[in-house]
Amino acid sequence: MDKLRYGVIGTGWFGEIHIETLSTLPNVDVVGISRRSIEPLKETARKHNIPNIYTDYKELLANEEINAVSITTHFDNHLQPAIDALKAGKHVFLEKPMAKSAAECDEIIKAVRSTDKLFMVGHVCRFDPRVSLAKEAIQQGRIGNIVSMHATRNLPASVGAANLDKISALMGDGIHDTDLMLWFTKSKVKTVYAQTVRVGDFKYPDIGWAMYRFDSGAVGVIESIWSLPDTTAFTIDARMEIIGTKGAIYIDAGNAGLTITDSMGSKKPDTGYWPELFGKRVGALRNELSYFINCIRTGRTPDVITPEESAEAVRVMEAAEESAASGKVVKIVKEF
């Protein structure tokens, strides 16, 4: 295969980061982008020298030159673009959460199973070397059987203000650590008990905690807070503790390893997920997209994250939100 012809559906903040990352990958040409708002679309195309723009994503999918797409629209608008892209014969990279509900995830999985095109959901944390090395150590049996996990993923209030009318802290960020716990234990969540706290006046609460009982017998707790002071130094305070019968693992993805102090105060910029280095995006997102592109080029089905695993994470977060709303423990019984 010569250069892979690539399209991006949804060119907001994260869609543009996808474009910036893809544009520097070898053997990839971003040749088409789609967004409903024409002026921002024109500006993005001009900035990145992209020849084709579409205000209707279906017109992008009709472009036979395009082999693969990233879908970076809001999560409640994932279902139809994902299904349409697969039906149009495109390889599909869909940002997380996979969809707004487990039922919609199930529909996407059916569409995936009906095509020979490759499909992957973007759970970027699995491609963070700190997390990948932890997974390798667990697979090697170095800490024995996992019995307890606790994860923190906390953000400044400005992030909450920008997002809490669109998605909850649990679904938006808690899904990352929930997915990792499912990945590490290779088991399923049996019961969920969750609580939320409302700090600001948004559609969704700023704070979400959830406790899981896995069918392996392990317990896990996730903490997702989107209301820290905006003077907080770090970009994302992400940490996880994994306790096993023979040892423990501590992942610190919040300590950037770099602090810059200037007239505005001290900040710890992102050095792990998608930092910009010498004009190019590097980090876990680049690792993830490179992996997906290589799967397409070699014809290998992505197995670092499967559609079923992505759907399972949404199903657990759905149960957590149900538990927080009812104040009751929720049992998870459905299997994909």
C-alpha cells in the first residue's frame, strides 16, 4: 500500500490534535475533514493544507480516495457516523467513549462484525508506556493475583466548566481507569456503587467516585474530579495503585517530570499523552494512531483494545451513573 488516505470526522479541539498527529506520521496523508461549521473547517484545512472539506460527513465517506477515518465527534454522536463509515468501506478509529450507551455500543459491534474493515476505539491510556509496562508486569505474574485497585484522575475546574454540560466526570474520565482495571484483571465488574458531588451549576456533577467488585474477587475504586483550582500545577493528576497477592504497582501519570515556573506561576505541562515536540505531536496518542495505521497496512486486527472491551467500559460507566442517581448498588448482568 502507498500512503494511506485518511479523513477526520469532527475537527474540534481533539479532532485537530488528531490531524496534527496524523499529519506527521509516515505513509499517511490527511486528505479530507468534516465539521458542521464551515468557517472553522476552512481555517483547519488552510492551517494543515488539507484539500477536501465537508460540512456533511457522509460526503467525506463518499470520497473513494479515503481509506480510513478518525471519528472525533462528541460521544453522543458516535453511533451513526461509525456505522456509516464501516458501511462505506472505511477502516475506523473511533474516539472513546465508544458511544453514549451500551446498547449503542452493541449496534456498532454488530456493524464491525459485518465488515472486513478494521475498527478500533481510542483508549489512549493503554498506549502510555507507564501503563503498558504495568500491564506487562501483571501478565508476567510479578505481583500475583490482583486484589485491590485505586485510581485518581483529577482536573482543574476550567476543564469541568468546558465539559460538564456535555459529559459527566465518570463517563468522561472515569472510563479511562475503569478500562484499565478491566484490562489488568482480565475479569468483569459484577457490582457497582457510585456517588457524585455537585460543585458547579452544570448538567453533570463535578465529582464522581465508583467502587467495583470484579468477578475475580478484586475490588477497585475510581476517583474523577473536575473541580480543582485552575492554579493547580499539573495538567492531569492521574495515578493508580494496583495491589496483588505478591506485590504492588504504582503508576504516576500525573507527575510530568517537568515543572516550568514563570510570571504566571508554576505549571507541569503534559509530557505523556500528546505533547508537541519540535513541531510534532508525540506521546501516547501518536503511539496509538501509529499502531492503528500499522494494523491497516499489515492487515492485522487490532488486539491491544477490542470493540467488546471498549463496550464493556461504557457498560460499567452506565451502571456507575445509574448507581449514583439511585444511591443503590447496581448489578451488571448483561454480556456483550
